Amino acid sequence: MSSLDFLNGPIDRRLRLTRGAGLLVGLLLIAWVALVAPSARAAVLPGQDPFYRYQGSTPLASIAPGTVLKTRSLQYHVAGFPLPIRAVQLLYRSTGQVGQATVNVTSVLKPVFSLTTPKVVSYQSAYDSLSPNDEPSYAISGGVTLGGLLPNLEAALILPDLLQGYAVVVPDTEGEAADFAAGPEYGANTLDSLRAAIASPATGLAGTTKIGLIGYSGGAIATEWAAERAPSYAPDINRRLVGAAMGGVLVDPAHNLHYVDGSLIWSGVLPISVIGIARSFHIDLTQYLSDYGLQLYNQLQNASIIQVLGAYPGLTIAQLTKPQYQVPENIPIYVQVVNQLIMGAHNTPTTPLFIGQGANGELEGTLGIKPGIGRGDGVMIAGDVRSLAREYCARGVKVQYTQYDLLSHTTSLLPWLPAATAWLNDRFAGNPAPQNCASIAPGNSLAPIG
């Protein structure tokens, strides 16, 4: 279904768009509160908060992933102000991008009303940041930062689920080091957060049998990788999954770096992606950077997506790299790591998927459609997303794919969110998952580099 079909379709579809516009108004109101509230609670920064550190005597590597290490209960805060909703925060053991034992924090938000063990929505935030201070757990505990604005805005998306009686689990998907763009690590952090949420007596979720995953943009990275990794990494969680809804999906980071190359708005993603990839894989990419690239690399170590959008109009890979490395595919270590970040190249979900993707991002400021890449939403490539959907269909996964032909990355959220929410509600209700595999158009090659 195209975005034109959506806008000209039956009234119920247009009402969904209206609901999306209402959510946008809610987001803007929360943003205004976050920016002007002078008396917001001053939470302890994660780097200074002992809750975020494991201090036990047992070696962390000897502890099973998903094990709860610490527990605390507090009120759910938005823009530093407490709401009458309880949040249980858990420090738990997880696994980093290169397989190392790590710790991470998740927040379990309890529903307003629930007479039985609630169903669980795992909400993956789109906070996209290199700073640990921008994590959802810090915002939920009362912290307010510019880069953490998105987790505060997302309260408008989370509250409807709480009012429906769902428990909402919000993991710090990037981990405590803020490993931006490290998709497999996002997936492990998400799955282990659900293990911890179910295991903790403080959450009341021990009897949970139904879990749904949902996330957009950066949240889609975590959602897809969690669904993809669940059968092998966390089969105990996989058997509880009823579905995964994602939108604005980063399928092949190597393709996306070329797509945003020279973009008027999204080119700031280039340097922060380099930082995130180097950080998560524990590799040194500075030797390949130009003087200007190295300057940005050092300057943006704690930057968020909010800080770089539109800040570097027209920035190119050629400006960031030394002359001999301006084709990044010629850098062996780069090839080695980005091939590990291609969705679908390593595992297959078994839970149904709802995927939404915009395809008219040229209007948001890219310099044009790149040869061999095709249309996208300004930062994500529609052809890559279609190829992933078709590949999963071929492997037997039930996939419902929707492309918003007239919409960009930010505007696609409006129709995607109510449709994804309705789709996930149907999965919780036990209704058969729809699929439209036969109508998904061909996309790009997702073959690994080299």
C-alpha cells in the first residue's frame, strides 16, 4: 500500500492519520515542557549513579545473561516531572557487540490497571546517541538532557499502552557505553532486558506468556535485531513473542552511509556512525580519517542525533577520510565489521513482522537519489527494507510490509504508529498474522561487501 493509497483510502485509515497527528501534538507538548520546565528533578547522571555499576564478587562472565543484579523502584518521570506510574528499574547482565559480558539497565513501567499478569510491550526507544546520559532509564528516573529529549517525547507513545493494561519494558538498547548503530548488541540488550523483567519479583511479570516488540528508526534497529536473534540467543523469550513491529529500518549500514553522503540534513549521521561502530567493535578507525574527520570524531564522542541533524549540511565521506580511503569498502577492518551489521544475514525471526518504510526522503534534503540505491526516506533505504522483507518471506516468516511512497523518515511515523499499534494489538488478541509477501516489490542486493 502506498502513502497515496493511505491518504485517499477509507475513512478509518484517515482517522488513523488523525490519531497520528494527535500523537504528534502530544510529542510537541512534552517537548515544550522538557525545554521550559525550570524545576525539573535533577537526577543523578548514570556515570555518577552506583546503580549502573556491578559491584558483585562473582565474575560477570560467570553470570547468565538476563540475570537481575540490582533493583530499584521509582516514579515514571517525563521532562523531570513524576507521573503517578510506577517504574521498576533493573540492572542486568547482558552481552556486548564482540561477545563480552556487560551490564545494562531496563525500565519496567507498570500498567495503570491490570487484574491479571499483564501482557508485555517491549518499547525500543529511538534515542540514537553516543552519550550514556541520553539513555531512556535516565529520562525515566527524572533526568533531562537535549539528547534525551526523544525518550521524554516517547511518553506520548508509551502511555496509551499503559492505559490499555500492558506493562511496558523500555531497555537502554545501546548499552551503558552508548554503542550507537551496533544492531546485534541492541538485540541482546533488548532480549536480556525482557529476561530480567520476567525474572524480577518486583515487576510481577513472572507469568507473562505474550510479549510484543515495537520500535521506530533507532528503535527499529533494536526491534529487528531482537526478533532476529531471539531464536538462537534467547529461545526462552522467543517462545513468548507474538510479533515485532518496526518502521524506518536500517538494514545495511554500509548502504546507508552512501545514501546520506552529502545530505543537507542527515549527513551528520556519518561521523557519529563511525564513532559508534569503532566503539562497539573496539577498533581504531582514526588512522583512516582526514584532519577534519578526526576533528569531528573527537568533537562528537558524546553527541546525539538531535545535535547533528542539519548541523553539517552536505558533509561527505570524502571530507571525513584521507584521500586513499575515500571508498570505505577498501578498508578491510571496516568491511569486516559492517558485514556483521546487515540485517537478515545471520539469523531469521520466527515471530510475525510488521514493517513500515517511507520512500520520499528526497524532500527532506538529500542531494538526490544515489545510483544503485534507489529511493528512501532520507536516511533509510526503501529498497533495502523491501529486500529484507522479501528474504524473510522466502524463509517462511509472516511479513506485513507497508511503504509510504510520499513520506519521509519523520512523517512516516504518523501513519506507521497507529497501524503498528493496531497490528500488535491483534497479535496479543491471538488473531492470525496477515502477510502480503506476494505484493512486495523487489529491492536492492544485501550481499556482504567483498
